[in-house]
Amino acid sequence: MDKNEKCAKLPILRRCENYFTDRDEKYLFDKKIREWTELFYDMGLEDLNYMNNIQLIAKKPVSQLNRDEVLTKMTFLIRADRHGGDRLASAVSDRSFEALCYQLHLSIYFQKGD
């Protein structure tokens, strides 16, 4: 399965109402977010060089991101949460992560091959 096929299997992660925080623990995700994140990693879609790549696309609008740039931004948001932030949850809450999911699907529709 090539990278585009893997990306096509990622569902659109829509806003979830049931996530919460605990002051003594890291940010906890609801089941839907956790399952999406696990699928993302299981398919090997994370950008291993996301810290360098995020700086190149930081100010780029979502609608102008290509497949790999969307994956960079997704990796950045997921990793920020794993290091004690709440960026992914905020992005899911304000629907900007949903926009990334749609852009990913749009970009693979117009991009051929890996």
C-alpha cells in the first residue's frame, strides 16, 4: 500500500465533545482521538523530521498544504500533546484538525503515486 492509499484510509476526525483534562495527568484523549492517532502511527504516516519541516510551513494556509505538509502539521500537533501540550485537542475543538483531514484527502486525490 503506497502513502496515498494509507492516507485515504485515515478517517476525517471531526470535533469530539467528550475530551477532558486532569490537572495531575497529561492531557487525555477520548477514544475516537486515541484510535485515530494510533492508526496514524500504525500506518507510518508521521513525519520523522517534523520539527524542521514545521518551520517551513508554519504560516502556510491549510488550503495550500500538500500531502506531506499536512502530515507534518498533523505530526506536530500529535507530538505537542505527547509532550504535555493541548494543541491537538484545541485543533480538534476548533475544527482546524478537521480541515487538515479534508485537505489531506483533497491533496491525495490530486497527487499521483508516492
